[in-house]
Amino acid sequence: MPKKVKAFQMIMLKKVKLYKIIMLKILNSYKMIQSKKLESHRKTLENVNSYKVITLKKVNDYKMIV
């Protein structure tokens, strides 16, 4: 194999490896963001559920009084 071709292949390999590493980092940060969004979504769900429970209790108390 000519040296130029070999050098070119090495450069391409390095670029591909770099690209893979960058893509992995992007993917991981994206997953982190997604999981954080999910976590906040779960928190809002918990808030909504606790709100429902509170309103239900209020309604039940109101019925008891009436």
C-alpha cells in the first residue's frame, strides 16, 4: 500500500472515531435531558395527583357538612 493511502486511511479512522465519540456524547447528554424532563413530568404528575386528593377531600368534607 502506498504511504499516502495508508496515511489517508489513518486520518479517516481517527475522524470516524472522533465522530463516534462526539455522537455518543451528544446522545448521552440528550438522554440526560430527556430523563430530567421525565423527572419533572413525574413531579408535575405527583403535584396534580396530590391536588386531586386534596380537592377530593375538600369535596368529601363539604358533602359531610352538607
